[in-house]
Amino acid sequence: MGNIWEDQNKYQRWLDVELAVTETLAAEGIIPKEAAAEIKAKAGFSVERIDQIEAEVKHDIIAFTTSVAEHVGPAAGYFHFGLTSSDVLDTAMALQVRDASAIILEDLQRLQSVLKKRAHEFKHTISVGRTHGIHAEPTTFGLRFAIWFDEIRRHEGRMREAVETMRVGKLSGAVGTFAHLSPDIEEKVMKKLGLKAALAATQVVQRDRHAHYISTLALIGASLEKIAVEVRHLQRTEVREAEEYFSPGQKGSSAMPHKRNPITSEQISGLSRILRSNAMAAMDDVALWHERDISHSSVERIIFPDSTILTDYLLEKTSNLIDRLVVYPKRIQENLELTQGLVYSGELLLVLVGKGVSREDAYRWVQRNALRTWDEGGNFRDKVMTDPDISKTLSAGEIAHAFDLARLMSNVDRIFDRVFGGN
């Protein structure tokens, strides 16, 4: 990924655009074919030479074209013919973004594969669900992976849309009016490069496209942080239903030898913040003065390499985190039973309402037994069985029905069919 944004590749993409223009202009009879052939044969550049020239002229495209001209000779008069700097810069950036995005899309697909595998592995491992950090109702440990899979799949769709939005270039000149080259030339060049022509532009491709793209990466990062935060919670000593893989010889603390800390998850959480801050910078780039200023340019030289490289890194980190996540089914079972059956209170409420008890009375009967369980300890079901209001309303079998875990989990297979299509 890093190579895509290195100067050598950046200038090569600039040259790819320039040569596609030169070849098209020659084919259309606008410049001599002999000159175009000589340019194609001799065109080259030196990063060091470009840096040397730019230090003097303070203009990167002029430094680039000067370096190429030194390789080409007299025919270089037809190099960069009819173009303005942003024609090259924006079109070449579209090529770089396309290449970077192909890697990110592969990363998204790998993460989906890992999540799918772990989802099916723990599909029927019953665990406690938590809301507000408090035990709520039973769920399955695998369901969280299925939910993450579905979310990452949506990100793949968003990413493909963002990539297509960025797959545009422009050759419409200094203010977008095609004063020097025609729209037909632009369309033919873009076809050679595998891009689309922007339907309308100023001197630059409009930056809502770029903000959309960087925001998509930020949204991916937000979901990766969501996964990481859950792992961090699951690894807490008081929970310890799962934890990051701890390699032989790894150390968790310089002071406390017993520590095994969720450092990868914490890295994911922290670095995702950079993606979000870059998205804000990209949005600020949308508003430029008139037909163009360069306030966006310096920003994009940072946020596009950083965001694509960082997204690639975080996706790889998250895939490895989930693939090697150590899960403790025994502890999951212990935590499910920790509140002595309180997780069935909602179902008991519905059973009572189904027998004709008002919701207010049913809620009061169930809650008083739940609060006693919280405060006094003991088993919630035992207290329910001896409650005078509940016991005269429900039979022992009807109470057992409310505490039937298998029945409560009977739709998990259907959820998985929805998410994975039966696969």
C-alpha cells in the first residue's frame, strides 16, 4: 500500500496521464505523431532531479515536466500540451486511489471471511447479552460475529460506491471550459486510463468526491473500533469471556508480570480516531475559492496516503485479532448464570400478560422478585415459584416455559440464514 503513495509511483502515474494525452492528441492529428512517438520512447524522470528543480521553481508539476523534458529533448514541446497542472494531478490521483482501494476491498473480504468462520463456530454458544453494561437477556456468542459480518459487508458496498465516485479524471483546463482540449479528447484519454470523465469541473475535480471517499474509510474505522471495544470489554478480568491471543514470550507489563492486556484492540480504537479526524479535513476541502485554490492540496497529500495505509493496517489487525481470539465457553456459561436467572424476567413478564394480567401488575410482580434476587442473592426462579401472585396465576409448567432457554434461542438459525444466506 505504501508504494502507491511513494514519489516514484506518484510521478509514474503523472507520466501515465501525460502519455495517454500525448498518444490521443497524436491520433487525432493535433500534435505530430513523430513527436508523440519520441516522447513515448524517451520519457522518463528522476525523483532526485524533480526535487532539485522544485527547490528552485517551487512548483511540482513544472519540476516534473522539466525533468521529463531533459530526457525527451526537443519533442518535449508537445509534452503537457494543452494541460493545466490539476488536469494531471487529479486524474493521476484517481489512478492511485483506484490501486489503493483494490487492496482495501481485499482486506474487507478477508475480514468478512474470518467473521463468518467465528460466527458459525460459536453460533449456538449461549451467552448473556448486555445493555448499558448490565446483564439483559440470553443471546449467542456467535451472533455478535454475524452482526459484525453484516456491518463489514455494508462497508464493502459503501467502499465500492466511494471508489466509483473517485474513478474520474478531467482535462478541461484552467477553469473547466475546455478552452484548449475538447471533451472528446478528455473522454478518449479517460477510456485509455480506465477512468470516467467528470461531467463538469472547475480547474479541479470537485472535492465532495474526495470527502465521500475519506469519510467511507472513517466509517470503516468506526466499525473496527466497535469490534475492538467489545473485545476489550470481553477481556476485562471481571468478564474474561474472550481475550486477544498472547504469544509465547510476550509481556503485558513492565511492573506486573501477570498482565495480559488487549493492546491490539486498544491500538485499533486509538488509530480509528485519526481516520475520523482526516474525514473532517476532507470535508473542509470541499469549499474552495471560485474555480480553484490550493488549500485542499497540502491536506490531501497527508490524508489520502495516511487514511488508505491506516485503513489497510487496521483491517489486517482486526482480521488477525478475530481469527486468533481466544474464547472461554466455560466462563461464558458462568457469566450467563451469574444473576441466578434474572435474564428470564422479560419472558416471565410476557407469560403473565398472556394469562390476562395487566402489564403494570405483571411488571410489579416480576420486578419485586428480581430486586430481591439482586439484593438478597438466591435463585430468581425459586423466588418466582413461591410468589403468591405469580404461583396462583401460572402453573409450574408455565413458569418453566418462561425459563426455557432453547425456546428463546429458537430463531438464531433464521438470523444466520438471513445474514449468510444458508451458507
